[in-house]
Amino acid sequence: MIAVIKIAGQQFKVEKDQTLYVPHLAGNAGDQVDLEVLLTAADGKLSLGSSVKGTVSAEILDHVKGDTVIAYKQKRRKGFHKKKGHRTAYTKIKVTGIA
């Protein structure tokens, strides 16, 4: 059984026991979260929209940061330059069940 879930405006295709990195979710490591389901497919049957009755539960494994992204701006011949960077926060989750 597979499902398509929505987290922070992004869609992810998930299966049971799959681990993935998603945008930061509130909660601590070990917490259970229920996710918004957009589509489910099992045994050749597809349900989507208002007919979706499935739920996806996941466990938060860890909170991590992504790679550094550098934003560099410069104006030539003016001596102006600035450099800023950031690391996006992600949450590592494991899908524990699709019902």
C-alpha cells in the first residue's frame, strides 16, 4: 500500500517502514505524528480527494540541518559585496503505518 502525503506544501509518496527527510515538524524525537493524506493506493484500488479515508502515522527520528546554502551579492567596481548563508531545518521521520 502506498500513499501520497502533504507536509508544509510539499507532497511525498510513502510506503510502510520508509524513512525520509521532510521540512521541519514540531515535536521531539520519538513522538508520533499523523500526516495529511491526499491519495491512497492498495490492491489496484485508488482513492483520492474527499473519498480518502486512510491515515498515515509516522515517528519522528531526529531533527537535522541541510547543507549550507550561500547567498552572495556583489556590485562590480563599487566595493560592495555581502555574503550570507543558511542551513534549512529538516526532520527525519519513519512511516510506521498506513491504514
